[in-house]
Amino acid sequence: MPRVSEFFGITISMYYDDHNPPHFHALYRGAEAEIGIDPIGLIQGKFPTRALSLVLEWAALHQAELLSNWILASEHRPLDKISPLE
């Protein structure tokens, strides 16, 4: 599962050939969540409240890049790294 970003101990990844709707995976201290890209929001999983708010803030800042990576993943092409939340 290619990593596209990391910040504050949170890892953001995408799978190749993943199911719709477009989303990414966030991992933090053993918790995992699927986050929708359009619209941005929690699809499934359990995630600490503060970490989830950071992920949603980051996703809003990088929505276009995330959608671009979703397309790249569906085409089995290398994914672009996305700047972390600072």
C-alpha cells in the first residue's frame, strides 16, 4: 500500500485497484480509517477524534491531489507524494 503522506504520526496511504468511492486510508497508533475524497469524510473505521480532525483538515487542503492520486492508482501508476500537514 503506497504511502502518500505522513504527519504527526499519521500515515496516509492508497491501495491500487481499491473499490469506489474514491478514498484513502489513514493509520494512527493501530487505528485505521477509510476517508472519502469527494466528499471528504469518514467512510468507515475508528479513529481518535483529534487525529481524525487533522486528517480531514489535511484532506481539504489536498483534495485535488488526492483525486489525482486516486486516478493514478486505478491506472497502476506510481502515486505522487503529498505535502504533510504542518
